[in-house]
Amino acid sequence: MKQRKHLTAEKKVIILRELLDNGVPTSQLSEQYGVNVNDILRWKKQLFEGATVLLERKKLRKNSEAEIRNKLLESKLRQKDEIISAITQENLELKKTSMGTYNRKVGRAGYKG
């Protein structure tokens, strides 16, 4: 009984590169490296399935960068809202103070100018 060959990931990539880049037939690769044709086809399938995951991760990475940017912009917006609120509050206080001064000068009866 033949023992199974355990190839490293690097060796599998070399075989798949020859298959895909150089167009070497699977039967020839099978004989050359002493592996079953079905193994080579399974590795090819795994390669393409793994590629979709790899590409999705890049997409997720871009999304996470966008999320970080959004959080930064939201933080800046919150700061601006707080500043606007503080300025508005100061403005209202100044109006109340100036109206009180105005009412004291004019009196309740109306303008005496």
C-alpha cells in the first residue's frame, strides 16, 4: 500500500501556478509530482474559494476604514454642535442682560429718548 504524500502549501502553489499560468495539463503535473489528479483539482477549487474570502477581507478593510473616518467626522460634528450650543447660550444670556439694561433705561412706561 502506497503512503500518502503530504505536500507543503508552497509546493501546492507551485503546482497550481504551473497549471494556471503555464497551462501544463493536470495529468502531466500528476505524473511529475506524484500526486493524484483529483488532489490538484481540489487544490484549484480551494484556491478560488479562498480567493473570494481574501477579496472580501479587502472589502471589509475598506469598510472599516470608512467606519473609522465616519466616527472621526461624527466626533468633529459633535464638537461643533457643542460649540454652537455654548455660543447660542451665551448669546441668549447677553440678550437677557442687555434687555434688562435697556428696560432699566427706558422704564416701564416706554422709551424716553
